[in-house]
Amino acid sequence: MGSLRLQGSLCVIGHPVAHTLSPAIHNAALGALGHPPVYEARDVPPDALQAAIRRLVEEGFAGFNVTIPHKERILSLLDRVDETARAVGAVNTVVVDRSGRVPRLVGYNTDIAGFTGPLRPHVERLRGGRVLVWGAGGAARAVIAGAAGLLDPEVVTVVARRQEQVFTLARDLGSAVGRRIVATPWPAAPHVLETHELLVNTTPLGMHPDTTGTPASEGEGLRAGQVVYDLVYRPARTRLLADARRRGADPIGGLPMLVGQAAAAFQLWTGQAMPLDAVHRELSRADA
């Protein structure tokens, strides 16, 4: 095992972030490698993003994760963006490169790797099918790019309240998905849900503390044969996933994606593979 090359602290920035399990994940991984805990959560409202990033650089941070609602806006504040993240139009991981005279912020998207991992056992039956995505933000962009590369879907239907956001998303991801992105108003009618094989919730609906929320009212439109994937990870079993199981669909929770994207970010920051056994032990203690 090589040496840990982490030089500085780490954090996640978003609004809200009180629910996040990222500090537990990364600090457990660091501890397993003999490094003290240095990962924290910082609540950063949208109008404070630029100032918050400046403070992180001044305080000597080695990197940080980015979550709702900053994944798209942060691109314009970075010095360099990885090709994949640029194509997706969303960044969730930033490395502070201090190798030169002036620190440089480099953006990556590890959400794609995190999202596709739990889907791999279902690839054969989902390949070439229809994908429905609730939401059109930064997480949705990573989901659509990941689904396009892994599943080559016939169509990707995006359910969002703001149609202009879907049109922007379709334009930005055109090279990856082509003309296969279509928009449908929120909420999607049950007959629309029924015609898709993979349904993915990228919105905060159902997230702690409002665990009654769901993008599929009363589970209508969910059916056997579908895979229903909820990126919400707290609670581990959301109302959407409970409804999916009750209707005979295969549910996938957001925790495996969270750990997958964290492992990819950890590698970027430290040069080490994340010790997943230690992470899973910590999460079981946290009753995620």
C-alpha cells in the first residue's frame, strides 16, 4: 500500500447538508489508513458559494465535495474541469492543486461511477429500454450520462417542474444522449411511469426529515419488472422504494451510490483506494 498523500482538510459543501453521511464515510476511511479525521460538512447557501470556496482555499483545504444546489454553478468558479465533468455540466468533487505557486481548483464528476455501480447487475434487462428521471439538476445530469453509457437507452424522459431546465440539460448532453431526451411535466402521469423500465429519483423528495415525500404519488405507475432507483440515502428505505417493492419492482437505494462516488473522490484526494470494509462498518453503526 502506498503512502497517503493527503495534505490538508476535506469537506462537503451544499445547502442543506445536516443530513449528510459523507463525513462518516471519509473519516472512517481515513482512520482505517491511520490518518486523523479531517472531513467536515459546511452549509453554504447559493449566494455564498464563491466566498465559501475562497475560504476553503485560504484555510488550506486539499479538496471538497459539492452537493445540492451547487453542482452546476460551481463550474464557472473552477480553474480546470475534467473532460467528463465538462461534458456532463456538473461537478461533485474538487481537488485543490497546490503544486504550483498559486492553488488551482480542478473539478471532477464521480457521481457517474457511483450511479452506475449498483446498476450493473441489471444491465442485461435494462439495456436499450426506457429511462425516466425525476429532476433536472446536477445529479440528473450525471444519471443521464451514466445511463447513456451503460444502457444505451431508447429514450430518457425527464420529469421536472421547470421545462427550460430540461431543454438546457438536453442541449448540454446532446453529444452523449443525442435526441433521446424528452421532457414531461411534473408530476408524471402513472401511464408515463409504466412505460419505462428504469426510474430514477434525483430530487430531495423523501429525504430526512420529510420522509413522506415521493415523486410517484401512492406508487401509481410502478410495476413489476421495473428497477426503481432513489438517490436519497437517508432514510435508506424511502417511501418511493417501499412503494416500488410493494408493486413488485426492484428497488435500489442511494447509499451504494453515495459510497461509490465517495470512493472515487477519495482516490483523487489521497492516491489510495477507499477501505470499504471500514466504511460499511461505520455506516452500520450510524444506522443509515
